[in-house]
Amino acid sequence: MHFLPDEIDDYVVKHSQQEPTLLKELQRETWQKVLSPRMLSGAFQGRVLSLLSKIIIPKTILEIGTYTGYSTLCLAEGLPQDGKIITIDKNEELQYIQQKYFEKSGLQAKIEPLIGNALNIIPGLSDTFDLVFIDADKANYINYYNLVVPQMKSGGIILSDNVLWSGKVVEKLDKNDLDTKVLLEFNKMINEDDRVETVLLPIRDGLTVTRVK
């Protein structure tokens, strides 16, 4: 679903920062070689992630859902010299693409990729986070959120992707659609959580920005 008329959407993209050449290459290779390439953050949202990271200047980032590493590299652009991003994905078959572009970016030393179930990995992390990006299986968004909030620094930011879910959040709910059901509960829950303050931005498929008090 397009939330803006195509003409306005095109204008917004043309008048926003363009993606770096390396990320254009990564996007092209993802579309050529990987199933479900629409999972990629893409040029416009990637620049949003990059700019937010540069504003926050996070020392430690957690990303839940690496995919081919596009959003990882966007977020890593805002890391200081001693910063790092821990990125988790359960699909080890995508490591070859991730590693290729992490190395080409020159940011490899700041990136710590982990393979496995994020629900099992996160409780074992000793880090506290300035920035978290949730972009994995929607059925576990509430579980991911509840795990990361206690590990956030005060003033830390949680970004949650795909929270409009192609407009399904405002359509009649199919009782068998678990992802939409969880996203509806998630959107309501974080908006009512007094530990945080939240705004849902209609950027692409919906991006929630949540600040931990």
C-alpha cells in the first residue's frame, strides 16, 4: 500500500539524501539473489535510519533482523570511533552477502553479526543500548520490545519497522493473521507504556520512534 500519492512520494525521495554507491550495489545484489527482497529497508528509509543514527551518535546499537545488512550499514554510519552495532539474524545463508558488504564499507570492525534466535541471544548480552532497531518477525515484536527496554540507556531510542503492515492495521482483522494481530497489540502497548514516549511515523511501511525515559 502507498500511503502518499505517487507524485508526492517521488518528490520526497528526489529531495532527500541519495543512497551511497555501495548501498546501491547491495540493494541490486539483494534483488538479484535473495528471496523476499522487499524486506530490504531501501534507499529512502535507509537515509532516514542513517540520519537518525547520526543525530543520536549511539555508542552501542542493537539491530534485530540483519537480512543482507543494508540497514546495518545505514545505522553504522552514525557510530562514533569506539562505537559498535550488534546485529542478529537467524538466517546464516545470508552471511556471505553481509560479510562482503561489511568488508567493502570499511565499517567491519564496528559490526558484530550474531546468528541465532534473538529471543535467546538478547538476554545474554551484557551491553546497554543507545539505539535499537526492531525489524524481524512481527509475531515476536512484543517479546523483542520487552527484552530490550530494560537494556536501554535513559534517553535511548527504539525504532520499530513495518508497524503499518501495508495498511492491514486499519483493515478488518483476519483471525488467522497472527502478524497483524501482534502488531495491533504492539502499537497499542508501546503508546500506553509510561516508561517511554512514542510517535508513529508514516514512513514507507510505518516506523515507530520510541524514546526511553
